[in-house]
Amino acid sequence: MRSLAVALLLAQSSALMAQTSEACVYATCALGISPRLTALDVVRGDAQARVGSLSFLWPRATLVRAFDGDVLAAALARHSVRTRRTAATLTGVGIALVTAGAARAALLHRDAQWSAGLAAAGVGAIGISIPVQFAADAQLSRAVFEFNRRFAR
């Protein structure tokens, strides 16, 4: 009895996978990247339906859901989210230091070197975050590439 249930379950899942793969062609299921001012969106198919987003300042792990069914692509997407979080932290710290340096310079007119030092450290943190942001973009691009390999002939 149990083997019959397992056989039926396997037959049903293989039939479902066959339906999914037939209906899922490049034009309707392939992923792409669409830039926005605040993020890189992951879009699906010719309709460009947004299925995820890699935000520059507040990245969320929900992006990984767009890569369901592809273990390597999902791992690359998770890595891009972690990298973007590192870059966002550097950017946030940099903005805070620049703001603190400017506020200190405006409020305390003595000892401008400390204010300039804070602002310089902030600019440095922002400068360091730029290549890290680009690395996250590259990882997301690789995840999309790996996901779309299934559509190659």
C-alpha cells in the first residue's frame, strides 16, 4: 500500500514538473535585472514583472524567492544580499560620520581638525562601500545568469 502511494506521488510530481517546464519558457520565465534609483529589480519574462529587489540601503532576503528551484542561483542571490548588507552598513556609517563631522564643525568652531577627521573617515567609508556595492551587483548578475541557463538549448 505504501509503495503504491509513493508511486502515485512520484507520478504526480513528475507530471507536474513536465507541465511546469513546458509552460515555463524563456519569454515568460527568464529573469533579468532592471535598475532603479534605489535598487536593482529582478524581473521575470518579457512582461518585466518585478519578482525581487536588491536595495542599495536596506536589502532584504526576499530577493532569494525569485530563484526558487535553482540551488546555485539561490545561493548566489543570498551571497549578493549579504554583500549588499555589508556595503549598506559601510554607506550608513559613512553618512553618519560625514553628518557628525559637519554638525560638529557647525556647532563647535574650535578644533576643526576633529570635525574634518570625522568627515574624512565618513568619506572613506563611503568610498570603500562603492566597490562592495558593485560586487553585490555582479553576484546578482551571476545568479540571474545561472537561473537562466535552464533555458539554453
